[in-house]
Amino acid sequence: MTSTTALPLPPGARERIEAAVEAAFEAQVATTAAFVAIPSTRGAEGPCQDMIAGLLRERGYEVDDWIIDQDDLKDLPGYGPVETDFSRARTVVGTWRPTREEGRSLILQGHCDVVPAGPLDMWKRPPFKPVVEDGWLYGRGAGDMKSGTIAALYALDALKAAGLRPKGRIHLQSVIEEESTGLGALSTLQRGYRADACLLPEPTDGRVMRSQVGVIWFRLRVRGEPVHVARAGTGSNAIKAAFHLIQGIETLEAEWNERAKADRFFGSVEHPLNFNPGIIKGGDWASSVPAWCDVDCRIGILPGWTIADCQAEILACVEAASKSHPFLADNPPSVVWSGFLSPGYEVTEAAEIEAVLAEAHRAVSGEELQESYFTGLTDARFYGLDYGIPAFCYGARMEGAHGFNERVDLASLKALTTTLALFVAGWCGVEDAA
């Protein structure tokens, strides 16, 4: 990576930026903790969007805050269905618009939705009562990825505090549904937001995301033959039949991971494609053989694989497993596509923006920028795959994503904020404010 594409900074700008980040960091951590304290699980993201909209308005950004209409998105690439109440789903975008747009434009995007906390008694600290201990901020969403969104906001604050004004248009976007379908990010594109590049401050431990897997969500709807448990052998247990199907799909998972060994990025990653039966519901009575069972599943796919081809393989796998079961052979289950229908994504056409990021990273860390390959999914795919906007992730160090005791490292968060400020200055260009 070279550094020849970074726009020059005014004299002393770097030192002023670093000092501004340092001076505001205590306030940044407090803002992040307040953001984390809002339990913004699926369908309950509104208060988080209220907060971010307020923070943007306080700073003088143009704020666009709208209700997402799922019907507007259904025909767009990357759409995945939402089965829950979507009537209050919102996107918030704050825009910095210079008087004369002379620099390159940028999207900075974070998501405020978080996954459920699980059993609260298994957390060492309450998930929505964030605390700072030993240099870490704890709480659900602290790492994935509320701290990144607030870091982007405070990076732009640092430029202003340093007496600098970006020359390019900047959209700071707060979206929802990143953990389920990506429709929040898709809504910004449907709304018309575009830029020369997009950076998502997802937690990457200071590395740049080079490639990420795609994800398909599906539901197995299994039926059985109910009888009194005293005569269980004369019926068919739908829950047990569902486990038979799960074992069948595990063979597909193994086949796909064999294919992944030839991938130029994921070939070096151990078992990059993961199948997960994540939710199971079934039966009506402990003394009745269950007549139904629904299993919600997730499976990863490689960049370059099409959703349609992978769906066909899943259906063929379920059909084959059903034929080897005494009840399902004549009573096959149905497969419902229930969320993500998202292809994998490999970052391309991003040499210029990566060079600017690499220079900012080097200035803060003293090290060369390293790559990473995600076995999870981010919203970056929409921009790069379907809209020709180079998009990637770069963020702080975190632990416990989707697990207990999630936390983000505060030293890495401060470094991220400084790096983002220098990156924005180098990509968009800055001038001394009048």
C-alpha cells in the first residue's frame, strides 16, 4: 500500500487532531456508554435513533430521519425478508456539506441494532448497564458496534475542534437490521445516498476487512404424527425429525468448507463457513409426541457464490435427508427463507482509499495496516457489490461479540478515533476554518 493519494494536511493539523481526540475522549466514552445503555434489540431501536439524531442536530448536521418502507426495498439486490413488525423501523443520516465540494465524499456508517443478551444471570455485569473496568467498556453492543459509530462522530468533532473543515461531503449514517437483513443500509441507498467511498467502523482490531462471507437464513418447518407418549412408537416425533435434518445439513456444511480450501482468502481460514441451528421451537405438550418443530438456521457462503445456487443446494440437501427418514420421506418439511439472503463480498477497486487509511493507521500505530477476512457479515456488501462504492470495515478491538460480557478496548477506541479523523482529513481534504 502506498500513501501517495492522501491529501496534504495544513501545518500542525495532525498534532491538533490528536490533542482534540485526547481532550474529548472522556466525554466520548460517556456518550458511548449512554448509547450502549439503550437495549436496542430488533424492533426496539427507536430510542437509539432518537439519541444519534439528537447528537447530530446538536452539532449542526443536516439530519434525515425517516421510516423505512419495506415495499420500497423488495426489488433491490440484497433484499432479505423481515417477518417482525417493521412499522417503526428508522434510518438516520447526518450530512456535512461544505460550501464548495472540492474534496472526495465519504460515508461513515454504523448500526445501532444489537442481538439479544441471553440469560442475564450468565453475565458478570448487566448487559445494558455499561461499566468501565481495567481499560475496557462492557455492555451489549459496546464492541458490535456502538463504540464505532460514536468514534466516527467524535472523529469529526476532533476535526472541528482542531480548527479544520472537511472539503468533501460526509454522510454519517446510523442504520438498523445489520444483524438480521441489512435493510437499514439498503434503505440509505434506496434513498439516494452515495459517496466516493464507505467506511464502516466495525470492530476489526485495527485491521482492514479484505473479504467477508455471505449469509443465508432459513427455517425448517417439520411436521410429525402426534400420539400419546405411552404409544410413542406409533407416531413420529417432529423434534427428533428436525435433528435428523440438522445432521443432514451438517454434511452440506462440510462439503462447502472443502470447497472453501481453494478460495484465495478463505483457503487459509479454518472452517470459514458455519452452519448454525439458532432457534428451535416445537411441540405442545410434554406427554404428547410433538406434531411440529420449527428450526431457524444460518449458514455462511463464499464470495462469488450466488444466493440462488446456494438455496438450490440447501433444498436438495433437505430433500435427500428427508428421503432417508421413515416419516419425512412421505411428509417432507418446508424451507422458508427467513432473513439474510446476502452474498459474500470481496473488496475491490479500493486501492486509493486503502492507501489513505494505511497512512492514517501508520501515523497512529506506527505499524503497517494488516488485512482480515470475516467469517461473519457486514453491511459493506451493499455498497461494493451493487452500487460501485468501495466499502470496507476498520475498527477497534473487542471481545465477546454475540456472547456474554461483550467489551471494547478503550485504548484501541481512542486510536480508532484518531485514525478516523486523520483518514477523513486525508480522504476528503481539510482546510483551516475561517
